[in-house]
Amino acid sequence: MQVGELLNAGIRRLRKGGVPDAEIDAALLLGRLLDLGRTQLLLADFAVSQEVFDRYEELLCRRLEREPLAYIIGVQEFWSLPFVVSPDVLIPRPETEFLLETILQTLAEQGAVKGPLLDLCTGSGVIAVILALELCNSMVYGVDRSIAALKIACQNSAQHKVQDRVRFFCADLFSALHPRPWFSLVVSNPPYVAQEILAGLQPEVRDYEPRLALDGGSKGLETINSIASGLDKVLLPGGWFFMEIGADQGDYVLELFKSLQKYDSVYVYKDYAGLPRVLQARLVSAHRHRIFARSLLPT
């Protein structure tokens, strides 16, 4: 069978099975086997071997079972770079690229951070790696509860040659850290999916992505609340915090961080779809905190 014929057959099968983006997925799967880009694949004019035919059939069957494409091929593009992924980590999404864009734009406007950076719930390590690439004078630490996820994160830091400036620790949030101000920037993409809606997620997410990295407990707020309660113990005065949130959590996180009275510049950014997506907060310096506290005293 010719390449074009096999590709068209794959597209028809995925369409019939109700798989979204059937044309793209069929092409990426076959291109992976033949080591051809999508354009090269469309121009290819040769017969495939029986081995390629059989292997393509296996991959199509996996996709028809709604296994995510990124897990099948083991790679996901993020920040225009390839990152290793497996069922032990969430597949990086555009929302997290928006989180990083927001961080880098804010730092460009406010001035470079001084001191190490912390990525909570690092997963595949994409945030830590991109921060190390973009902020080339910074040391970055990533923390996650999953040893399996951290193995993937280490592969990604090595692949992008930042392993000398990225360190990963297996821990539950701040439990591996001394409770003292240390970090000038803390970033997190925590589990924030409400436990109540997990069963209704699309099958690629519900049946394949790690529950540990998705399940945020009641209303998706358990990990968010835990981070808020311990953040000030490790963040330097004047240090920044950015967190990816669910589209229905903007009002809650704004109220939460404003009520703590330790932060200024508390703001929620909307993503390109117009949905609340990124919380920003800055820990006030000791001097500014004293002024703020005095302003609350009755006159």
C-alpha cells in the first residue's frame, strides 16, 4: 500500500471512531513511524512495508481507544519545543504556555528576579525547564509528589540541557523545604479540577491522565488552599507568585489572597479565550507590611 493510501485509510478509521482532529492524528502517527513531517508525508510516493502497516494499525487502535496522541508517540510540543510525556504526567497545554507568558511579561516590566525559583507540582517539568531557559541566570527547583513524574521531568531537563540549573525533589508541596524566605518567584500549576466533575471529563483526560495531577478535591480548591497557607513561609519579601487556575476559580483566589493581607498586586489574568486563568500575587516587603498594618488601625 502506498503512503497516501495508508494515510487516507487511517483518517477514515479515526473519523468513523469519532476521534477529534482525525486528519492531524492520523498524519502524526504515520509520520512518527516513517520519520516524516506532515508536509513530507503528503508528498511521499512509495509503498510502506508490512511492518509499518502492522505498527500503524496498532497505533490507530490505541487512538481509537481514546488514548491521547501525546502518550502514544511519547512527545508533546510545548513552547515550540519537544517534551517527553508519559501517562505519569499531565500533557502540557496552551493554558500553561499562557501562565509562562504572563510570568515573563510581568518580570520584564517589573525587573528581573533575584534568587532561586520554585515550581510547585512540577509534573513533566515543562515550567521549570522553560523558566531555566528564559531566565538563564536563575536556579530553579521543582517539587512533585510523584517519583514517576519526576523521572520524566529529569529527562526533559537533560534533553534541553538545563540540568545544571534545575533540581527536582519528591515532596508534598512545601514539606521538603525549610520554612524560611528563600524564593524570589514561586509558580504552580496545581491539581485544580473539581472532584465532582472528574467523571464527566473527555475520555482522553478521564481515563488516561494521572488522577493525582488532576484531582483538586472539593471544588478543585484543596491544593490551592494548601499552597496559600504555606506560601509566605518560603517566598522572599517582594517575591512573586503565579498560579494556573480553573476558569471558575478566579473570584475565589482573588478573595483568598486579598484576605491574607500579606500580598499586593493581586490580580487574575484572563487567557486568550477570555477565561480567568492565572493568579498573580506579590508578597509585601516587611517595611510595606508595617505601613499596611498601621493603616488598618483605628484612628
